[in-house]
Amino acid sequence: MQTEQFRSVFDIIGPVMIGPSSSHTAGAARIGKVVRQIFGEQPTQVDIFLYESFAKTYRGHGTDIALVGGLLGMGPDDSRLSESLKIAHENGMEVLFVPKKEKAEHPNMVRMDVSNGTHALSVTGISIGGGNIQISELNGFKLNLTLGIPTIIIVHQDVPGMIAKVTQTLSNFGINIGTMTVTRESKGEKAIMIIEIDQPDIGNLLEEIKELDDLYSATFFK
């Protein structure tokens, strides 16, 4: 008899969440939270571009409150999720929802442009079902990031020696790199490193990386 393997009980029963749909709420909240983590702080201006299914049902299915809740650092099961739009307003976060009519690479796709006056970030995320997500674009760079592998994302200034400093820090901690992608907006501007590593335990590596000069943010996803 052929059997199917599941990584966790959530693959069978779905994630714990607030809302009617794991794709539209749990996945959306996770996308918002990933954007918040990569950005490194609460944004003050957020433009949310919704596509296909997200564009048609974002209010009725709670996609709007889930995305904003994630940006506020809330998880899919946070009891405050239903009040996220109010909380965002109280915290000085200005949010604009823009439903788009054009076709997208996935029916549950959203692009979030966030800024705080000093720096900005654009992230395209896809809710692929069961609360699972994929990041497909970061500041205009195409990706295929599912966050199923321990991953470090570093946003930094494009200066000489930055890659060497980061890889040397990983080496000092005995951490092996599986894959590494480096992209930049343009010469001397903001750049991004996406590093998949072999182990989920990194100790205080992230704190060491954050001490480096010319760094905007460093985030670790197990």
C-alpha cells in the first residue's frame, strides 16, 4: 500500500488560525509577518496590491486584516487579528489596499510595498494552501523562497567586502552554506543576501551579523 508522508500534523488538519480560510487568512498573516521581519521594524506606509482570488474576496475572507496583522507581528492564531486595521491606525501605520484586475502567477498573490520614510521594501508573496507561503519577489528580484529550509535574509548596502564579512561570520560559527543568492538594486545601492544553511540552530549568529556595518536588517527563518 502506498502511503504519503507528512512533515507535521498541520499538513493533515491545517494550521491553527483566526478566520475562514487557511489560504486567505493563515497564509496571508504569515506573508505579512515575513515582510515585517525582513523590513526589520513597523512600516509607516503600506501599499497592498491584491491579485485574482485575493483581490475578489480580501474583505470577506479576512485577507486584509490578516496581512495587516502580520505586518504588526501577529501570527495566524492571534486573538487581536480581527482588530488589526484599528491597531495599525492607532500605531500610525497608513494602509492602502489596491485590488488588481490583471492575471497573476498564482490566484492567491499579493505584493506589499512598505516604507518608513528612510527605507522601503517590496515583497511579493503567494499563499499556496494550508497556511503555507512562498516569497516570489523581493525588491524586484525573482525568488522561489518557501522558507522550508533554515534561511537567513540580509538586507544591506552594496559595499565591497560585505559578502566576505557575512560568510566569515558563518564560518566562525561552524555553519555550512547550502545555497546563497546575492542581488542588488544597482551599484552601490541596497542589496540582499539569501542564504540557505544546513542547520536550524545558529546560536547568537544573527546578533553578530547585526553588528556589521552597512546592514539594514538580518532575519532568520527556521
